[in-house]
Amino acid sequence: ERRKIEMDFFGGKLLGVTATNALELGIDVGHIDATLHLGFPGSVA
């Protein structure tokens, strides 16, 4: 299910995704216009 959600999001089929910080590791999604971070990120990297 996670891979399908990732593919749909990266392919522009989904307008948004709610996820943990694990999704951000090693991805580049060019069509993102905004992000919303809740809570402390844990590191500045």
C-alpha cells in the first residue's frame, strides 16, 4: 500500500499525503508547492 501511495503521489494522482519523516528520506518531488510540518523535526539535517 505504501508503494502505491508513493507512486500515485509522485505521479501527481494525489494532491497530498500525510506521512512520518520516513517518507522524506531520499525523495525529490518537484510538484510540491507547500509543506506542513507538525512537531519538532529531531535534527536540522
